[in-house]
Amino acid sequence: MWLLLAGRKAITRTMSSSSAASQGSQRRDRFCIVGAGPAGLSQARAFLRAGVPFEVIERHRDVGGIWDLENQGTPMYESARFISSKTLSAFFDFPMPGDYPNYPDHAQVLAYLRSFARVYGLHDHITFDREVAGAAPDGAGWRVTLRGGEERRYRGLVCANGMTWEPHLPDIHGRFDGELRHAVSYRGAEEFRGKRVLILGGGNTGCDIACDAAGAAEAAFLSLRRGYNFIPKHIFGLPADVFAEAMPKLPMRLRQWGFGLLLRLLVGDLGRCGLPKPDHRVFESHPILNTKVLDHLRRGQLTAKPDVRGFEGRKVIFADGSEAEIDLVLLATGYNKSFPFLDRACFEWAGNRPKGFLSVFHPRHDNLFTLGFLDTNAGVYEDFDRLAHLIACHLLDQQHDPARAARFRRKVEGAPPDLSGGIRFVASPRHASYMHHDALRAYLKKLVREMEWPALHPGCFEALRDSGSTPAGSHPGDRRLPHPQ
Ligand SMILES: Cc1cc2nc3c(=O)[nH]c(=O)nc-3n(C[C@H](O)[C@H](O)[C@H](O)COP(=O)(O)OP(=O)(O)OC[C@H]3O[C@@H](n4cnc5c(N)ncnc54)[C@H](O)[C@@H]3O)c2cc1C
């Protein structure tokens, strides 16, 4: 209740303070959220509800983050769809429209995000077309420099700038004389016409793009470093994550055994597609939700290859000694987490991952948060909401309940919780800070109970609906839909 009342007061306070603050650079009363993608929007809604003053700075002209193909530098491509189902991928208490397909495409995800921002009146709190170029601690707060030179001082910072903007580039021996680029710049299958194409990397993006290449390129190859489990998007007619959620909660090893067996029955022998056997059990690496790629391999429209050993002119040499003449190598090799506006030394790094409690709370700075940087095996928008809620609760405690704030800081600075869910994830940079979704959700619920913070519950954002000056649009997501649970 205290949270709701605080939230109501705050809507007025935040809006009036934002006009006052526009006259000067002192914004010590409020937080700066960097980015109006899904994570930034989630944090904005949580702050509005909690009454934590804030403003969002977004370098693009609209909300939606990577899902807007016009957002310069986005890794999104025309064939991209959600890989988690609409049923389990929505923000808390804001289901995706009922007429969406099980796996919405990028344009539908963008429309959903825009509808979210409209319904909760978030546009009023976002400054568009401004980029945060630098940020540094400044006394008790943070000094933020915008591109163009303007300096502002904030109480703190929530970095929601996204983790798929800076390509991770592997070091490959030799010189390649064809076209070599990272998948971040890939937009659509037309780029492959008349070319012999190699996609390097077997993650979800690599497999999506390999399917595009199979249909459009003169010859298409997919290079995989290891064997993976390929999960069909639907199992017995249900989206795979909905099916997995409905499975009995047996001990993890039993679940792995049962699901692994089911996969072998549904997907068949991967060896017949030219793929190596998975070198790990199911759930031990990020799920690849793509069996279309297997159809292309079986039909011969795509050829599987092992890891690349090196380049020699137009030739690519693979780990098994085979070679292929290639015109275009597309590196679907993932992304580095980065905060280009912060000094790298601001974080302690484990490889290319910044260390922090739950991927959000900084071990030293009590007013610096990173939302949207978690690696997990399911849709993340509700996790963003739950983590954004923790940030808001902790910030209220800093002002109103210092003893509880100190208790929480001890958790932040203590040993990290085990969120593996009993799974030994494969040893790769991507999985260095990987969390099992069930373990994360269970831990977050326990934490909220332990801290005696109010839990999120259906209807808890109701007072904010249609509170902004931007009228709700006609997108079906704008309608008040019941929470799916
Ligand atoms: C192909 C693909 C498929 C995916 N499928 C799923 C899925 O099925 N389910 C799921 O839950 N997740 C999925 N994801 C994960 C995806 O990362 C999230 O859906 C989501 O977009 C992340 O939100 P974000 O707000 O953290 O980051 P982003 O979407 O990257 O948004 C960050 C925002 O910050 C802005 N920004 C960055 N730097 C600055 C700056 N210095 N100053 C001002 N603004 C800045 C950017 O312009 C952008 O608008 C997928 C990702 C990809 C690439």
C-alpha cells in the first residue's frame, strides 16, 4: 500500500520536477535511466509506481530498443521472431495481445513495447534523440554528459542500454579476401543472393540467419563449434516453454533425462544432418529453438561444418581439414556486454561480463544499477519487472528505512546466490553468469519475502494506466486484458 500511495504522489512530483529541472543541470533528486528499450521501460514503470523520481534518456527517436529496425546499430533482422512464447514473455500484468501468434515477429514485439509505453504514460518521462556519452561518480551522485556536451547531475544511474550492440569478434587465423562481417549488420536474405555464404556460430541468431541463407544463397554453410540440442518451437502443439513449464517439477537430472529422450524422439538423429552429437545434456546451454535449420540441412540446402581453423584468400579451412570457397562470412558470434559511457574500471569483469548481484546491483556503488544484462533460458521481460521492483524498493529504503537498506547491501556484497538450478552449464563465456530461470524466479520471490518488501501482484500497476499525456493508441495491447495466470 505504501508503495502505491508513494507512486500516486510521485506521478505528479516527477512530472513537475522534470519541467523545473529542464532549466538547469542539477537533477540530484532523481535517477537517470539510460535507454528506452524493454528494460528501461520496465524500470520507468517501476519507478513511477514506487515514487522514485527519474527521467529516461534515449538516443533513438522512439521506444523499443533493438526491436526497432530503424534504431541505428540494432542487431535485429527481418526474419527475427521471439524465441520465447508470447504466453511467457510478457511484462508483468501486461499480456501480449491475444491475436498474436505464439512467437511474435519483430514488428509485433515493437508494437507491444510501444503500447506498453503508451498505456503507462512513459513517453512523458523520456527525452528522445539524446545520447548519454559519459557518466562518472560525482560526490553522492553521478555526473552525466550528453552527446553535445551538456552536463547533468543525478542521484544515480540505471544503465538499461542493452547488451546486443557491441559485436564479439573471434580471432581467426589467416586473411580472408571475401566479405567478412558480424551479424549485427545483417538485415535480410537479399544480402545473400548469388553468394556462397558461411554463417559462423550456432546460436539462435546464427540458426535463423542460416535458414535465410539456405533459401537465398548460391550455397550456404553453417559452422558450429560444438554439438547442440535443437528444440522444436512447438511440442505436442504447445509452445516449447509452455510445455516445459507444465512438466512435473522432478529433480533436475530426471527432467534432463526425460526431456532429452523426448527431443531424441521428436528431432531424430542429428548425425544424419551432418551435425555432431551434443557434448552436453539438455538445459546445460542456452536453448536453440530452431528445427527449421535441421530441415534445411536434411534437404541439402545448408551444409553443416565444424569450427573454422583459418582463412586463406577466399578459402575457409575447417577443424576437420575440409575447405570451402566462400564469398561472405557472417559472424554470428554474439555480443560483449558494454557500457561505452562508463569507465570500464567502474566494474569488476569476469571475461566480458560485469560482476554484480543478480546482474543488477553494483558491489560498490549503491546508486548504480544495470538492468537488462542477465543471461537466462526464458523470456526476460517479467524478470526485468521483478528486478526493477527490487531497485525501486531498495531506493525507497535508502531514504525511509536505512537499516533495511543496509541489510540488503550485505546481500549485495556477500557471496552470490546459486542460481544454476542444479545444472552444470557448459564452460563458455556466454554461460559464465548464466542463471536458470526457475531458480532465479524462486530466489527473487524469497528475497522479496525476506526483505519484507511488497510483492508484485496482478493489478499493482493499475493506477498508472493511461496516466500520461500521450493518449493510448489503438494497438490491441492497449486493451485491459486479464493477467494470464
Ligand atoms: C534476435 C533476438 C531475439 C530475441 N528474442 C528474445 C525473446 O524471444 N525473448 C526475450 O525475452 N528476449 C529476447 N531477446 C533479448 C532482447 O535482448 C530483449 O528482448 C530486449 O530487447 C533487451 O532489452 P533492453 O532494454 O535490455 O535492451 P535494448 O533492446 O538493446 O534497448 C536498449 C536501448 O538503449 C538505448 N541506448 C543505448 N545506449 C544509449 C546511450 N548511451 N544513451 C541513450 N540511449 C542509449 C538504445 O537505443 C536502445 O533503445 C532477443 C534478442 C535478439 C537479438
